[in-house]
Amino acid sequence: MKYIKIVATGSSIPNRKVTNKEIEKELSLEENYIEKRTGIKERFFIEKETIENLAIQSAKDLIKKIPEEKIQKIDLIIVATTTVKNLMPGIANAIQKELKIKKCISFDILAGCSGYINALDIAKNYIQTGDINTALIVGVDTLSLFTNKKDISTAILLSDGAGATLIESTEIPKIYEKNIEVETQNNEILTCNIDKKIEMKGLEIYRYAVTKTVQNINELLKKSNQTLNDIKYIIPHQSNLKIIKAIITRLNINEDKVYTNLQNIGNTFCASIPIALDEMLEKNLLKEGDKIILIGYGGGLNTGSILLEI
């Protein structure tokens, strides 16, 4: 039986910081409007960077933390995104080329804000079949390019960034369970056409996110024979602090059990969970044997959670 373990993580944030004050002035909003309604204080936008640049830099941040010989052992790269502009070659191909990995499977997936969860589960399945041993999963989005700066429902939330996770097979038993589901009814509440901008119906997204995530997590715990007391941290998609706090209330758990960083990074869609995971490991908040839940939700409507052991 093959299990998976997290080997290393990395992240990349653009240089340009955009404060609430700047956006509030642009949208003629009162002071502190954005933080009161979203919890976000600042976000980051690309300037000269591309989505490929961000993804590559997150991968390079990760490989600084592993022995050099492990790089060529990466035999799968999956990139989750919602803001791809070039259809070929893919972002994963660009990472493979930059890292000079000669033989590797590499591809991108589109699965909305929950894309990183889907990518991680695909990589785990590749490992369990024995087809590969080591996988690099990257979540990246450049949402500033797809945001209508005059649309208050999205302009105050969205940000750019990339997060990377390296996993490999292990013979040491480690818990892994997933609960990934897609609800296509009412999926027009969050859309993005490649030639247009992201459109979101905020109130309906709130209702969907709060209801479905709690249901999904409870089902995941039942499938894995675990309880919330067994979980060290829940790491949610960093969408909106009001949504996350509502989830905390419905799960009846303490706030310190749920990790958030959107206050200083914003909502980066596919990058939000891997960036948060990288931060937590850098801060030594997680140790071997800890059980965590990763929960993504968004366009699709795609809701996915993974319970895994560090």
C-alpha cells in the first residue's frame, strides 16, 4: 500500500502591494469599508510578471528547501488555475522546462477555486497506482487581469499569487481521505469568460460556500472515521473572512483551529490553500502526525476537501 507525505512547500507573491485605501478611493467607498466586509487589508497584483513567472517562482521557492537530487525525481507536475491566457504550452510545461526536468508528466487543470484540491487528489491517485513517485502541485492565479476594477463584488477581494506543494510516496501509513463534489445547478453565480471579467453574485456565493463547505467537511469526517477533535487545523480557501467565520460558527469550533492569511494576501483562488500551507510550515505550526483538512470551494460549483496526515 502506497501512502503520500508532504515533502516541501513554496510560494510566490507579486511585488506590487495594493492597499484598501487605494481601492476605496477608486470606488468612492468610505474608509475601512473593505476590511469590515471582507477582512482583507491588502492584496498583491502583478505588474511585469506573468502567470508562468509566479508559478515558476513558487516552484523555485520550494526546491530551495529540498536536496538538489530530488528535483530530477519529480515525475508529475500539475498546475491548478482559473486565469490561464496561453492554452499551449501549459504552465506546468513552463515549470518543467525551467527546472530542466527531462522526463515528466505535466499538465494544467481548470476546476475553479477548488482546483488545488482536485490537483492534489489527482497526484495522490497517480502515486497510489505506482505510475509515479513524486509530484509537484502548483496553484496559481493572476486575478487582477480578470477583475473589473469598477465591480465592488470582486475588486475588493481578488489578488494574485502562487503556491507549490511537493508530495511523494511513503510506506509509512498516513491518513488520507477526500470528499470532492460538483454541483452544476446555479453555477452561474461565479463565472469567468476568457474574453471578459470575473462575475460573482456575492450573496448567493456566501450562502453556497457556508452551507456546502460545512456539509462537505462533516461528510469527510464520517468517511475517515475522524472527529473535529482529531484535526489540528482546517485550512480553507481564503475567500472572505465573513464566510470563514460563518463556517467556524456552524462547525462549532474555535477560531484558532482555522488558519487564515487573506487579511494580508487577499483571495488568490487556486493559490490560496497552498500559500497558506506554506506559511504554516514556515511558522512551524505543523508537525509530523498532525491531521489537517484542506477545503476548497468556488466556481463549478466545485467543493472539495482533503483530510491528510502531515
